[in-house]
Amino acid sequence: MTKPVTPKFIATDLEALATRPGRIAVLVDGDAPKSPAARRLDRAMRGALGRFMGSEKYAKLKAGESAELAFPSGLTCDAVQVVKLPRRTDQATARKAGGAIGRGLAAAGVLVLAETHTKATDVALGLTLRAYEFDAHKSGEKTVLGAVDIMVSAPEAMAAAAALGAALAEGVFFTRDLVNEPSNVLTTFEFAERLVGLRELGVEVEVLEEEALERLGMRLLLGVGQGSDSPTKVVVMRWNGGKKDAQPFALVGKGVVFDTGGISIKGAGGMEDMTMDMGGAGVVAGVMRTLALRGARANVVGLVGIVENMPDGRAQRPGDVLRSMKGDTVEVINTDAEGRLLLADVLWYAQERFNPSGVINLATLTGAIIVALGHENTGVFSNDDDLCNAFLKAAAAEGEGAWRMPMGQAYDDRLKSRVADMMNVGGREGGAITAAQFIKRFIKDGMPWCHLDIAGTALVKADLPLSPKGATGWGVAALNRLIMDKFELK
């Protein structure tokens, strides 16, 4: 696993500024240096910091943005990074400021002058998240990131407060690594083995193989993978940090390690991105890692269906009729609408076995949600206002875009089949909604449920404030916050 950089909180030492190598980042507010460290830095730079803060270029910077003053006179560092961050700011802006610092992290490292800033721990987390780099398959020397020191007035207290952020960063990195891995590496075998590794953190992990899935009647899930040489698996991860025997909260993830579309094969253009079609399962895994690392006082069960959707002589065909674990029959109209088949069986199993207090499933499910919301927001579908609003609140607090989408009987009616209880698609119009309606048919009456379609947010092709292009780890922070706020013992 890619290890996050670990910022070290150190005591304020103004004498060390002049001889610091690498880069110095200073958090500033207003139009002139005010803090002791900023004033000391300005004196060493012969007033260059103050002149810059009085310039038009600085005035145009938004909160959380930065600019660099290269090779400042009077200092041995290579650059001073001026980061505009008001003392009264929100968490998202502070993390964005940290991301601006982490973007340029190199072997020489960085010293961050935060002093008494109330959001220093969020700056540290943003820096860590943005410094991520997936270079596991690159030849030659690997990038070595230098030390990150954050100068504050109360280093011990800040270090203790930053522990939660460090656990979150580990979970996000775990998710990103899984989603970034190519499918010849992250096979169904390898994916399951990496999740088994969570046992080292105290997570109970169980792997259900195809024979067990057949006995359980998971024919929808097994049908997705029957054209692949890689066996289908379900991995169950349990974190029991709450009251003994209390109902767990359930997370369910789609783990299609590669999706060709099956017999309804996708076009060649962009198919290489289908290595990320296990993104929902990756997020579930990342949340479970975070919960274990921070010792969450909650009972949470994570279930992921791991499968590969390939076309061969054994693959399921359009027109096939399959029986679900629930007992309903499904006419497969399009084999590329496979994620909802997987989720249907795993969600039913989760409810039958664990009787959870609520359930959230995640999946890179539809291209339709990208058409609707772009890459800025995940589509949220729900049958329960309380759970949905609690999740949306958590996502907003963590700066992860999410937008509630409509549902209704008119969309559900499009799933009617001539030969079975339902079809697995309902046409192109409202495709993300009809997919959600299909999944809802496998949610028991009275069970609080949310479906998160993360097709647009799991992987992006442009740098973001807190992640480089590629896997984002979207959802780990929001779900961790939801569990902390709503399901954890106080």
C-alpha cells in the first residue's frame, strides 16, 4: 500500500527559518505579515513577503490558494510558498490550502508555518492527501518525499488531534491504490487477499467462494462472472467496536475488477478505464481500514461482491433469465448492466444475515449519472430522508460533492418484463434512476437505504485540490464522518 507522508508537528523555532532547506510554506491572512513567524520571515527576506502581500497578484488569490517566491534572498530554502488562509475558515478551505502545499512536495521536504492557526490539522490532512502518487508500476527510481514539519505553538496537542486525519488518509490511500491497480494485478484473487490483510488491524474478514454463493442462491452475481476464468467472490468485513450484539450498519460495494460489458461489449475507446469498476468495493474497504485504525466505537459490516465481466462461450447472454437470492427472476437485457445484478444479491444477503440498522451501497454504476452530474457530484438515491440527509450533511462537511436524485413509480414501471419479474435495464432515459429503482427492489420494507452512484467521482482525468488525476478515494471521508456522527457510541 502507498504510505501517506506523516507531517510532524514541531515547536515554533524562529531561529531555524534562515537555514531551512527545501521549501517554506507560510499561512497568511490580510495584506501584511502579522504572525511572529511571518514577520521574522519577512525580515529575513528583506521585506519581500510584505511587498508581495501588498500586491495585486496576492489580492487575487482566493482562500486556500497560494503563490511561490522562488530563491528568496536571505534564506537557504529554494522557495517560500505564500498560502492565503484566513484564521476563521472552514475545514474544506483549510484542506485545500494543505493540498496546495502537498502538490509540490519533493525530496527536499517542506516546513509549514502554522503557529496558532486553528485549522492546522486540516492543513496537514490536505497536504497528505494531495501528496499521494501511484508509481507502483513505474520503472527507475521511485519518488522519495522529504520530511513535512508543521511549526505550531502546541505541537503535542496538534499531533494528538491529527491522529484521526492520519487514519482517514490511510483509508483513502488504500482505496486509491485499489482503484488505480490494473486488472491483471488486481484479480479477484488479489483483491480478496488484500482485504484479508485487514485482519491485522482487528477486522474480521470472511471470503465466500463460488460454491458457497451457489448454495446461497446468488445466481445474479454468479451470472456476471461466469464468462471469466477468475472466480467470483464475496468478502465480508466486520468491525465490532460498538455495543456487543448491537445491529451493525452495513456498507455494500460493487467490485467488478474489469468490465468489458460482457456479450453486450463496450466500445474500445476508454475501455482501459474499466479497471476502476470496482470503485464501490474499494471505498468500502477504505472505510473499514479507517474505522479499524481509529478504533471506531461502532459496529459496521462491509460486504463486497468481487467479479470480472468477460465475454466467452460460458458468458451470460441478453435474454437470459436468472433467479436472485431473494427469489425474484430477472431478464438480462444488457449484460453491461451487471453492477445492479451484483448488488441485488449482496444487498439481500447483507440484510438476511446481519439485519443491519441501515445500508448504503456504492457502485460505479452508470454513465448516465456522469451525464447528469459530471465529475463534481455523486448521485444519491434513497428511501429514507433521515439517512439520506445525514449522509448529505457528512459529505458536505468533508467537501465531497453529493446530490440527491429523484425516484418514483414511473421509473420503476420501466423495468417490467414480458418473461420475468423484471428486466435489468429500463431504457436510456433516466438510466441512473431506473438502475436505482432496480436496486431498491432488493431492499426490504422499512430498511433505511442509500445508493451512491460514484461513476463520475471515483476516478478523474484532471488534478483536484486533494488528489492527483486518477483514483480520488471519494466517499471514504463522508462515510467515516456519517458513522462518527450517527452510529458511533458517544
